Amino acid sequence: MLDIPVFHDDQHGTAVIVAAALQNALELQGKELGRIKVAIVGAGAAGLAIARMLRALGVADIFLSDLHGVLHSGRTDLTQWHKPFAVAPRDWDLAAMLRGADVVIGVSVRGAIPEAALPTLAPRPVIFALANPDPEVDPAVARRLRPDAIIATGRSDMPNQVNNVLGFPFLFRGALDCRARQINQPMLLAAVDALAKLAREPVPDAVQAAYGRTATQGLAFGPEYIIPKPLDPRLRQRVSGAVTVAARESGVARR
């Protein structure tokens, strides 16, 4: 309704960063977006936005749960935003939703992902436990139970911090640079692509030093570096530039 960019960080921001990190994690695990099962624990603003973003990227099997259980068509308490994702079988509980999942994304609270479910995940899983300050499952426990997993959290003191600060400053910079009328799906997807690609490039010495890394123990694309660091100075040029191009090509840029 407004002729200016409107951005909800817990929705768009979270979805962009999760999608970028997930693309890289899946490549390292030898899996494809179109052939995975995704279980999202938490069906609030963030969970629904992540589900929409992953669906736009080609993920077909996406299941969500909230405080009252798994989303399925038999529930009468779902909003119009939840109903498109109420696709699970009616008899599923959380354990069934997690069983065989290639990807588990927690956007809920501490303890929302039961430790007992971790051994039932698919081989080489991806586990994003993003609640702060306490993740949905203890990363140390997840690492012990699933040494084949790639794990990310929302915390800055752990590897693979999936944090909105990687997205909204640069996404908005790109929108403002071209005087975009709105922030649309092509702009969000451009930010996802730019972030994912940047993580695969060599990390500058200044960024290594900022995080206390050395030449022998530096940051490099791999299981513990699937997303750029927030202090990477290349983010503004890469992400903002990609967003500006997408805005122009999709017809929402004023200049």
C-alpha cells in the first residue's frame, strides 16, 4: 500500500540469510534443493517466511510445526498464512516430522528440537538452530550425535552465524540506491545468491584478522564457514549491487 520499500527483518531478513547459508550447506553435503525434506520447527513470522523463500527456490517437501503440533489440514486453529503449509499427514507428531529430514531449521525456543530425534535425521543432515541466546538444541550435543551434520546457530561465538545483520543493511542500501518502490521477491533472491557466492570466495586478510584467524587456521568455505562474516567489507558492494540490479530488472526502481 506504500510506495516505499517496506521490510520486516524477522521475515525477509531471516529468510534471505537462511536460504543463502542452506544453499552452501547442501552443496557441501552433496544434496540438491529440489530433492530434500525440510522440517521447520517454529511457524511464526520467521518460519513462514523461510518456508516461502525455500519454496521459491524449488524445495517441495517443507513441513512446519508450532507450539500446538505439526501443521496439517485437520487443524482448525490455522491462519490464512499457515494454511498453504499445512501439508503434513494428520497423524504426524514432531518426531515423525523430523524423521528422515535432510534439513532441520529451528526458529523457536530452547529445547524445541528434541535430542532424541537427531539420530533419526537423514544422512549428512543440515541443522540450523537459530534461537538466541540458547539454540533449540545444544550444538555440542548435536555435533556428538550427528558428526556428519553441518550445524549453524544465530550466535556470534559459534561457527556459521546465521544473523539478519548480513542482510538488511545491504539489502536496504541497494533498495535506496535505486530508489526502489518496494522490496520484491527478485530483490530478495538476488541477495540470497550474492551472499551464497561470496562465502565461496577467498576471505580477505582484514576479515581473517578481525575474527582472530591466522594463515594456517583461517576462514575458508567449508562445514564451519557457509555464510560470510558480518564484518566483511565486500558485503555492501556485492549484496547491495545485486539487489539494485534486480530492482531495475523487475521494474521497481525509480532510477
